[in-house]
Amino acid sequence: MSDQAFAVDADAGVQEDLACTLLSKHFGEFAAVDEVSFSIPRGAFFSILGPSGCGKTTLLRMLAGFQQPDSGDILIKGSSVLHTAPNKRPVNMVFQHLALFPTMSVAENIAYGLKRKGVPKREHAALIDEVLAKVQLPGYGDKRIDQLSGGQKQRVAIARCLVLNPAVLLLDEPLGALDLKLREQMKIELKRLQREFNTTFVYITHDQSEALVMSDQVAVMNKGRFEQVGTPQELYYQPKTAFVAGFVGDSNQYAGTVQAQSDQIITIVTEHGVRLLSQSRQPMPLGSPITLFIRPEVMQISTSRPEAEQDNCLQVTILRMLFDGARSQLQVETAEGAVLTVALPQTADFHALEPGRSVYVSWQAGQSLCFPVSTETQPESVQ
């Protein structure tokens, strides 16, 4: 296996709160985490994004000390914690189900960790009041847990961890049990809290929206390895593998083969003989299989053939409208039977977009990306 070394910040002078080197964990023949190396500077919001079974929770549990890696090292503020017990590591963890004590008050829940750490009882009240003010729950110390809303419980769970001033806070899909509207609110709240406490957050999620909205840096994980680490904008607009292009954001996908290449523009022919143009960041042999990715929002829709020259233009039939306010989309079908999703602008004339109507979708070559089919199963090695 080739070494994957991802530096979250290229500035060598930045002090790292967390660094992992060639971290691996196997369960029998299955490699849950496969030689993962990365580092996170102080005060960053770092998310690990990936599908179920990709290894992200196993990685988080190794950072917390709940599982021992088969090989590699974990350094927190420059010191190895590989043989340090979980309760001795300068980390705390927020679980998906929060693990608050229902029979205790808010203050007693927060004080629990202080007692375990041996903080003198006379200091508890001031520390609890301070952390409750920071999570915007002043005066809530005497309330019972069952008197709180879902969002308030989330903040208490975070306060219980952050009152101990950990070097790193680990969060294992903490928003998974919340309803959609509250989850959207808590994404903003978590980002605010991370800035307020200036604590390094390592956030595990399969929800791309959570990772993109909150994070300074995101690692996309697949089959035990990091495919790409970058800013949310880099992952969305400059994916380096087919897996990242397909997993981060919505994309229309076309399978085809390479017919020609000039500079960074590839001519693709689909299995039905449709000719399309796309940008490519790497040379591709003629005749090689590729996958083309086109974001719904870059595709323009018109009721007549566009007068402005477009690299790609398809005549399609409207199947249905998926109305979702500002995020409304149109599903269309090509003559070959491919179903595409097109984002609708807020100024769209919905009455002119009835199912069954023939329209045109178009986009420029530079607005799409293509990757060799083989890269979908082989994570990129980054030095």
C-alpha cells in the first residue's frame, strides 16, 4: 500500500493538535482503516465524511482510545497517546445519542466530568456558569434533562465535554437523531461553538451537507482510506477522484469512452453514440472507459435550442418537476433513456415546464469532469 500523507495546513509552523501516521485497523482480513496519515492544526473544524462502513467510526474510536490500532501512531499536541487510556487522553467525545444522565440536572451532568478529573468542587459552579453562558444556556443549571429541547440537549452534551478544556473534541454523528429543521439550526450552532471555544473539532458524518457547511477541512473516506482532503469548496468544485465527484454533492453521470483529447478537453462517446465534451485533469488513452460528472446547477434549460454556442446540448423530454422552493429541480429524459436532473432557477417559468414537453439542456465542457473508471475503486495517493 502506498503511504497517504495529508497535511491540513501547508504551513510547517502551525502547531498540530492532532496527527496520525500510517494508522491501520483490521478485523480479520478486512481493513477497516488502512494506513491513514493526516494532521490537523490547532483550532480547526475537521470532518471525516464517508458512507456507512468506510471506516470513519473505527478511526474515531482509535483517536478516543476505545480501540487499539494494529499499527501506526496517534499524536496529540506532539505527544503519542497510543498507549494512553481513554480517560487519560486530552480528548472528549460527543456521542450520537449524547449519553446524558436523565436523572441529573444540567449542572450535575456538566459537573460529572469535573468530578472525574478531580477538579475541586469549589470551582465547579463558576466553570459551569461560564460554559453554559458560552453555549447560550445561562441559568439552565437547575433544569432537568427531560425539560430540554433536542437542540438544548445537544448544547449540554457539548458543554459537558468542553468544560474540561480538551485539546480535541470528537463528535460521532451528533446530529443524526434530530429532525431536519433542528439539524439545520445545529449545524450553524456547532460552527459558532467551535469558534467560541477555539477547540479542535473532529466530526464524523455521512451527511455531506453537515461536512460542507461546518468544516474548515474535510476528509472524504472510502474503504478505509482517505480519497481526498481539502476545503469544502475544493472537494465540490475540484474533486480528484470519481468517488469524491460522485459522493460530494449531486451529479448526473454518463458512462462512455474517450474518442479524442485536446489540451484538457476530452471528447466522449456514450454507449448510445452521444458525443459529449468535458474537461479532464489527466491524460486518458483513446478508447478507455470513463465516467462523466455534471452538476445539476451548471445545466441550463431552455424551451428552444440555445442561440449562444454551448459545448454540449441535448434535446430532452420533461419527466417531472421536484418542487422544493429555491432548491427545485427538473428531471428530464434523453432520447436514449438517460434520466438527468437539472436545477431550476428561481426565475423559471414553471407553467412552461410541463411533463411531456420537449426542451433543451446545455452546458460548457469546463463545467463537467470525467475520470477513468478504474479510479472509482482505487483511492488517490497524495504525498
